[in-house]
Amino acid sequence: MKKELMDILACPMCKGDLELSVDEEEEEEGKGEIVKGSLYCRKCDQRYPIEDGIPNLLPPELRQ
């Protein structure tokens, strides 16, 4: 996931702002790509995982 996406991403549950937490990052030609981490919404206290560079923004009850 590219860090620039944070400008347009919002919580799918409440449309609140998301906070990025990075566990693993890959540098590629000066552009940081998040490989593993999470997105957190303070407004509704939901956390969305980032695995293999893909944020899973499904509601918690629909994730596997």
C-alpha cells in the first residue's frame, strides 16, 4: 500500500480518519510502500490489517 493513499482513505464503518501503523515497509525508488501494518479509526475503535501491501477494509464481521 502506498502512503499517499492515506490522503483518500477513510473508515468504511463511520467515515472517520484512519491512523497508519507500519510493521514492515519496503523502499522502492524513493517511494515507501507499506507491506505489513494496520489502519486504526479512533472514532469507532476499529482496526484494519494491511497484509502483503493490501489494506483489508472489510467490516470486522466479514473478514476471514
